[in-house]
Amino acid sequence: MEIELKEVAGYLYVNAEHRIVVRFGYCPTDDAHLWSLTPEDEALALEKQWKAEDKEALRQQMEGDN
């Protein structure tokens, strides 16, 4: 079974465990606790932070391979 993450103006759904930000979607009922309705500016800031962290981790990995 799944639940709908309904679009709410000015908010996005954030799944911090999996580092996902969405405006709307569906998720398994058992995973509903992983999603948090977050003000859009905060959600986008988190997404930007996660992307920067991923980019830095990749850079460090690439430097380690050389």
C-alpha cells in the first residue's frame, strides 16, 4: 500500500535518510515516517547542501584514486 504526498503551496517533502526532495509523489505506507513537509526555502537549502557534500565526497574520492 502507498500514500500520496500531496502538493502544498510553499512546501516540499524532504526525506533526509535518502536525501530526496520532492514537490509531490507517492511512497510506501511503511516509509511515510521518513517524509517531512518542509518550507520550500529550507528544503531547497538542504538539497543544495547535500549536493555540495556529494560533490566534495566525489572530489576527495577522485583525489584518493590518483
